[in-house]
Amino acid sequence: MSDREASMDVIQRELTSFARRARQKAAQLHPELSLVAHSMLDHMDKNGSCHAADLAGHFMLDKSTVSRQITMLEAEGMIVRETDPDDHRRQIVKPSEKGLDLLKGANRQRRASFEERFTDWDDTDVAQLAAYLRSYNAADVD
Amino acid sequence: MSDREASMDVIQRELTSFARRARQKAAQLHPELSLVAHSMLDHMDKNGSCHAADLAGHFMLDKSTVSRQITMLEAEGMIVRETDPDDHRRQIVKPSEKGLDLLKGANRQRRASFEERFTDWDDTDVAQLAAYLRSYNAADVD
DNA sequence: TGAATATCGTTGTATGCGACAACTACTAGG
DNA sequence: CCTAGTAGTTGTCGCATACAACGATATTCA
């Protein structure tokens, strides 16, 4: 196996390892906002209001999954839903005040937890890793 | 938010994105060997024979989860289990011939799929990303 | 040595995420 | 209008996981 292949093995293994732990951590960090729910709320926040279909497309999830997630988010008062006046089939979803607050708090905790494991890294390395990951996922055409 | 914080945000988001897709991909790539099962088989292979508790520790999974996973793996003939002669509470698990064959095949496919998304990367970058991830997960003490 | 304690693995039960398919409500194009 | 197509909901299923209770075995120490 070439060095390059060995590196790719490591990447796969380590990414998988992360994947296995991410949900767990999110649950510990902010039990009231699951990893999925958090991602969706985050996306709504970053992209302004959007439709359920947008979320499904962006996260590559079935619309039924998204539907249930946003139903829960709404039940907990994290988001606001309204029918799109331009197309009554669609709805516009966006974070509520409460949702935004929770998101902010969760992001703060998340960042703190990240800060912990990046203490030994200098800014260049952090930026470089971010760039790599972005590039890696961008190649994720499916 | 500082650049460093922004980078950590990206890292979190991209890693999460990877997490969300990994299982799906593994299922597409080799339907007969789920992501979890594959990781476990891989670990057994890389570390020689081991106990269920080792797997639980390494993957940060509950022992019940591991127990069910290896029960399935055994039912499908991928692994062999025997009671540890030194401690009758434990069992020693290791890949069977069939398991090793499947693992090899799965690894080949996996590598091919990886190769695809790393085509534009030079060897240095691949190695650097691998190093970053290893370092990241190593800090993952929990 | 024998009782208390700890460890390894299994099993019962519950939860959460996700998929697929069937359905309703609405829209758009002949 | 009627026929397609699209957005979202709901029913049902499977999988991975956690936690708790348990049986069997090991270990420790009074």
C-alpha cells in the first residue's frame, strides 16, 4: 500500500471515528438540541428562511425525516412555520427567538468544546484543516 | 467571531456533514457490511484477536451494542468467537477467512471511492489531512 | 476459605434517525 | 378542466444505540 493509500485509510478511519462520536457529544453538550435538529436550525439561521425541501436537499435527507424534525422543532417552539403565500404547498420555516437563543448557546458550548481539543494547534493549522474538510466534502458529489 | 472560531465552525459543520453521509455511503458501497460492522472487523484485523470489551472501549460504544454487532457478524460467518481460556467470562473474537475476504473487498471499494474525491489533491495534502485528523481524534479523551 | 465485589457478556426495553411508500393538498401546462 | 408534477405528512419499518437487569465467572480480603 502506498503512503497515499495509507493516508487515505487513516482519513477514512478517523473521520468514521469522529462520525461515531459526534451524535453522542452533541447530546451531552446540549441535550435539548440533537445534532440533526441543531444542524437544521443552524442552516435556517445561516440561510435566512427556507423551505423543508431545501433542508432535505442540503442535508441529503428524506423529506419525511425533515418533516418530523421540523415538527418537533416547532412543537418545542424553536422554529416558526408559515405557509408560503406564493405557493400554498410550501411552508417557510425559520428559527424563533427562542430557537436563536438556544442555537447561540449551543454554538458557544460547541465552540468551547472544540477549543479544548485545538489548544495545541496554531491558527494556521486550524484554518488549513477547515479548508481541507471543505474541499473534501465539496468533492462529495453523490 | 475570530478567524479561528470561524474555522472551527467550518470544521464542525463539515465533520458533521461527513457523519451524516458516511453510513449511507458505506451501505451503498458494500451493503453486506455496515459501517459499524466494517469498522469492527477492520479493528479486529488490525489488532489481531481481541475481546468485545476492547471493541466497546475503542469505539466508545456500549457493550450491549458490541455484543449485538458481533452476534450478527458471527451469524453471518464473518468472525469466529471462542471463550478465552484464561478467563471464562471473556471471549476472543477474530475475523474468519470469509470475514477477511469481505473486508479486503470492502476496503478496495472504499479506497476506490476515496481515490475519486482526492484526485485533485497532491500527496502532501492527503498526508497532512491524515495527520490533522489523527491528532484531532487523539485529543478526544472523553 | 468463603463472602463481598467487580467484570464480561447477554438480553429486554426504549429511543432516535432514517428510508420508502401511500396519501392529501396544491400548482401548472396543455 | 384534466392531467402531471411537487410539497409536505403520516404509517410502517429497520438499524444503531443506550441503559438497566441479569448470569456466570474472577478477584480480593477478612
